[in-house]
Amino acid sequence: MAETLLVIACGLASYLWRGLGVLLSGRINTASPVFSWVACVAYAMIAGLTVRLVVMPGGTLAHAALADRLIACAVAFVVYFALTRRNLFFGIGSGFVALIALTALRTGG
Amino acid sequence: MKFSTGFCRGVREAMGVPTAVLAAGYIGYGAIAADMKFPVLVAMLSTAAIWALPGQIILMEMSGVGAPALVIVLAVMFSAMRFLPMTVTLMPILRGAQRGRLREYFAAHLIAMTGWAIVMRRGPELPQAERLSFFTGLAITGWVVSIAATGAGFFIADSLPLLARIGFVFLSPLYFAIVLLADLRERMMAMALVFGAICGPVIHAFNPQWSVLAGGLIGGTLAFALRRTGRRHG
């Protein structure tokens, strides 16, 4: 129950900006510094979370070796940026396969 | 029931790579929810109600480390603030001659990165009257598929051996890592990325509950301030 309420509160917190956007559309300048700052904070937040999830994850992901997680990321970057001309599906897919393969090799399973 | 041309066109546009990528991201999200012992229906509700993968991962991770509810909501709110400029720029494209206000507010809930990027590009080519339905058809397809994918990811992760589960919970971090790097255009954003990448994990080592919000605020503000003073003086 507490989780449901939390999810609903987070949903409202997200919709707030979408609804405000409809209301303010045509009336505010999106090139203003406030929006640059907000973009910076959001970017930094997600970057921090992503690095943390890869470098020091909790839960299931902690069972994979740090080196394997980093190599899998590198594989995904190479496939996305260099090999498939930015196909997100193949990029994610290759990282997924790489991590499973590396972990299987390491654990001998 | 009969759908308009624009709506059907939107649904067709959604089928393919954009929805496949969304599905992969949300299967990963469902797997994380299972990992965090979040009830499956609440996880699916979060996809329906928040409809933004970064905000949802923030919700999962912060609940996982037992952050106070208010801090979680604040962090999610910050991560969703990008929807304001996105909606402000999208609405003039979607708006027809007659203003269906209610439909606009409904469509606004469906705005997220994938649909926004497609309509910003494709929208202006379409007849004005079809655009709002086109966007609705496009976005609602991704939304429904993602809600289903959340449930699927949950049960996949719950029933598979550890090795496969590791791969599935890795999908979301991978997705963000690629999208963040692919999206880098300005120096300010690159600095935000670097500072955030340092601040988040460092703060996490001391205070996991505040790390996402504090890391973002500190790292992002630092990048913003440095870039602005840098510009002013040179």
C-alpha cells in the first residue's frame, strides 16, 4: 500500500511538468538559463545513477564481476557507435549478450 | 470502434525499432522490480503513471536503499522536469485549428523521449489535423507495450537462473549509458555528465539515501555554474 501511494506521488510529480508544458506552451522561452540548469541537474543525476549501477550495483548485478560489466559496456558502445550506425536495439542487445557470456565463462557455467 | 487515419498511422510508425527498444528497456525495468521485491502490479502501475524510465529506475533504486519517500518524490520530480521544455516545444506542432484542450492534456501524459523525438521530426510533414492523433497513436502503442513488458520482465527475471537475470537487470544501465553518450551535444552537458558520474557514486559511498538527488544537484549545478562563468570571462 505504501508502495502504491509512493508510485502515485511519483506519477503526479512527473505529470506536473507535462501538464504545465501544455499550459505554458507558446508563453515561455525554453532557451532560458533555468532550463539549462534543470537539464544539467537531470543529466548529472542519471549519469551518477548509471555509473553507480555499473560500478557498484546492489542486488543481482553484484554477482557479475566489475571487469565483465565494464567490458560489456564497452562492447555495447562499439556496436552502437561504430558497427551499427547507432542502432540502439543492437547496442543494448550486444552488451546484454556480452555480460551473460563473460559471466558464464568466469563461473564455468 | 473506428480510429482516425492519424491514429493508425501513429500506431504503424511505433511498430518496429522504437517499440522494440522500449520493450527491452522495460523488460529490464521489470527485472529490476523483481530484484527489489517490488509487487508486479505496482511496478506496472509505475510504468503507466510515471512513464519515464529514468524516473522509474530512480524510484526503484532509492526505495531499494530505503530513502525517505519525500526525497524519492523530489528526485523523480527533478528527473521529470525535462518534460516541461519538451512539452512546450511539442505542443505548437500538435495543435490544430480547433483546440481540444482535454485531448492535449491527455496526450501530454504520454510524452516521453521516444515519441517526442519521432514527432518533432515527422510531425511537421503531416497534415495539421492528423498530428495530435498521430502522436497519441504512436505514444499509446509504446505505453501499452511498455506496461506489458514491465510485467513480462518481472516474471522472466523471477523464473530464470541467476546468469540470465544478471543480463536482464543490466539492460537499463546499458540503455542509459548509451543514450547519455549518444545525446552529448554541448560542452555544458558533457560537464554535467562527468560531474554527475563522479558525485553520484562518491556521495553514495557515504549516504546512499540522498546520493541520487544530492549528486545530481551538486554535479549539475557545478557544471552549469562553471560553464556560465567560463563563457562570461572568455
